[in-house]
Amino acid sequence: MKKSFILGLAILFAALGVAAVSLMSCGGGGDSSGGGTSSGNTGTGTVAMLLSDGPADEYDHLRVLITEVSLLPASAGAAPVVIFRSGGHWVDLLEYREEDYLLTIKKEVPAGRYAKIRLKVEDIEAVPKQNSAAPCSGIEIKLPGGKIDLNPREPFFVSPGGTLSIRLDIDANKSINLHQAGRSGKCIFRPVVFVDVKEGIPVGRCPKVLSGTISQLTLNGANQVVGFSLDLQGSRGTIEVGVQEKTPVFNRLGECVTPGVLKAGDDVKVRGKLVSGGVFEASFVVMGQLLDVAGTVIGAPVFNGSAFTFTLEPFEGQELVGQIPVQGQACTLTLVGCDTSVGPENLKAGMTVRVFGKLVIDGQGSALRAAAITLRNREIEGKIASVAAVSGGKEVSLSEAGGGLVLVFIPHGAPIYLEGDGPVPIDLLCPGQTVRVLLDPAVSAPLTAALVRVQSEGHKGMVTSIDVPARTLTVDLGGRLTEKVFVEPGAVILKNREDFQELKGFGDLRVNDYIAYFGLSGCGSEQPFHAFVIVIGDPQP
């Protein structure tokens, strides 16, 4: 039940799937094109490739070494068009949660019809969380063949002069399906990836900050800097960046300067968004290193003219530890959403923020000098302790990780999603489930949900019977345990093969199929499991 299926390209990376994951991490422009023409059209277009990812319950890091990404033309015998080639580029897939990572924008891609995306990966590393029971910990991960071809339901087109966006969305909890390969002492990695292909520039989540080196400035007739060519970090190609006269630029001390100080050879960080023509329109540019720190605002901000300060309590696992002063300047951006500018007066005590800035040290100590501050609504994460029906919705009691119960009102109509998947009905919220609740800032009492994300469960076993009219399976979980599974209408069903993957329907499920399925248990012992994604694979030893 993926939310965005432009071409319905739900892909399961099978035995060679590790390679698939790699694409998600980094792809790029390295070598220019690399042979091949598409199916008969003349001219060229632009391809933007992005990655997105979801959380992983048992792993802190999932690193892949990507060596090549290419598009395979639909016409038989045509050579692949290489859009990224490298001696090896490491990417940590789990770094990209709820945001897009721009692999590359590849220009001069031969126009025409393409049938597949080919990924090549040389190595993979999975780092489990402390005290987790993650499968295959300390065991070599097997990468059969080192490549995989992603087969969409139908071909996709690169139009002459047009831009095609390809987003690879990996679901980490479903994808990290490591299991030992017989007695080989190795593991096979079979990730689940959804691919969205659309004409034009992708919309939705914000891109990650781009890192690279300015190779050439773009000047207007008045000799003013209006942009530059950015060689992306990791040999992922070059992207054109646009700047305006008022685009905030920060020097190596975090001070406000103008775009005119930029020069070729500068290492910079750029945040912004893709616009028409494959240009990355900058919302700010930072010279040198940049810290990205999320945390909680402690106390009300103090204003002194256009400057302001507040204290930040970084979240656990951030680049900074302990409370630190944050300094805002006249050029500091205060943002909501992707790039919507608001005033710094919107900063409030207790608010969750993300600060992009420079760590500066002077005679008075250290501070985080902010280039941009993004405001987030307060979020509560915990396990559901109880659910009660009330007027207009449900009252949910959450047990937070730090202890204590919090009551949250979830109104009817509030969006509720599985992590990494589509919407679920409010009646599937049950005690024991782990949820993340984004609170509505417009309602101070009671605490009211603006968005709820529910952590999905994963089970696996052998299908022993199928009730077609009821869309229900009986699954042998092993150990004399069985489970009834209701297959949700619109559920994504994928089947593995040694060298390709394909979408299936409910009617393709068979008795004796070994499946892994993901969704939510019903509320009550007599209720079936509700499956939103099913992967048909080979039995594990």
C-alpha cells in the first residue's frame, strides 16, 4: 500500500538485491554516458535520480559500495546507458529517513523508451544496534552476481529536452531481510524497494543538503554571481546551482556574506530544491563544513535587533552533546516545511528544531551559529498502552521510552500511516503497537495528533490454505503455530526470482508458498493479521 506508485514500480531486490540497495544510496553522474541508445528517438533529456529510506528496527547503519547505475533501453540488443560509474562509493542508506537524497542529475541521456534500471554493488556492511538480535551479525553478506535489474510494470520514457525523475524508496524494515545461505556461512540480502518514475521535477520531501566543490561560476551581464557548477562529492557528477542576489551565503566563520565572495575551488554545502531544467535553486550556501543538529528549544529566544539567541538541547545521537547556545543573524533562515520562510519569532520553548550551522568558539565559549533553522511540530514516540473511543476520534495512551504515560487525542480523519507504507484505518490502532505522533501546534489541549506513523510488524511462514472470497491466508509460522492473515485490498505482492523480480496479485498466491509479510496484528486474539506487503520467496534453511 505504498503511497506513491507513479508506474507501480514496486521492486523486490532478490538474491542480487544488495546491488539494488546500493542504487538507493548513491548514484550519480561519474562517467558521462557510457554507450547505448534508447529506442529510436533522437535528442537527449535529463534524468534526476533520488533515494529515500525508512527506519530500521535492528540496524544503526546499512552501508553499500556502489560501482555503477545504468538504464537499459527497451529495444533488444541496445547497450545500457551508464549514468553513474565509480571505483566504489560508500553510502549509508539508513541516513536518509523521510527525505530525498539526490544521487545525481544526468544530462544528455539519449531520449527514448527504457525498460529497466541496472544496479551494481561491490560490497555491503550491516551494523546492528546495540543488544539487538539482528540476523547475520558478524557474518559475511553474500552478493550473488553483484548486480540486479529492476523491472517496472511498463517501460518509462526520457523525452527530448525533458526531465525524468526516478525515486528509489527503500523500506529498511522489509529490506533488511538477511538470512544465512544454507551452510555457506554467508548471508543473502533481499531488500524491498519501490521505484517511482515521473516526468518533471519530483515534489514532496526536501532534498538533503548537497556537498561539493564549485568548478565554475555563472555570471550575469552585470558580472554578478547568479549560480555555479557544483561537482558533487563522491564523483557523482556536476549539477547547476542557481542563486539570487538575496540568497544567504555564509563564510567559513558562519558570517553573512554575499554570493559575490564565492569562487571556483570553494568547498560548499547547498540546501534548496530542484526546479525546471534540472537546476538546483539554493535556499542557502555555506562555505566549508556544516553541522546538522536536531533538538529541543530550551527557554524562550532572546532578541537583540535582528540577532537572536536560544539554547538547544540536542537529541541523543546528534553531532553535538549537551546544551549549546544557538546564534541567529539577520540572514539566518527560519523555515517550516521544505523551504517556506517564517520569522524567528515563531521559535517557542519546547519546540523541536533542526539547526544547520557552524560551531564557533570564542572567549565566551562555544556556540552554534545558524545558517538555517527548520521548525518541527512536537513529536511523541512510544507504545500504545490503551485505546478508547471518544467523541470525534480515539484517545490513545502512549508509554514513552523514558517512562510515563501521555494521553493523545487522534481525531477521525487524521492521517495514519504505516512507517514506509500507505494509510491504515484508525480501528487498527491497538495496544502494544509502536507509534510516532506528530502533534498539532494549533491545539494546546488536549494533545492532538496531526499525523500518526505506526511501526509495521513482519512475520514469515508457509501458506497452508487460502480463502479466496475472504482474502485470507492460513500461515504456518513453525513450532506448531499458525496465523490467519487478511490480505488488504491494494496490498503489494512481490515474487523473487534469481535474477529478476515481479509484481503479483492475490490470485497468484499458492499453498506451500513461503512468504514474508508486513502489516499490523488485529485488535484482539481472534482478529487476523492485516498484511499490506507480501514477499514470496524461497524457504529459509
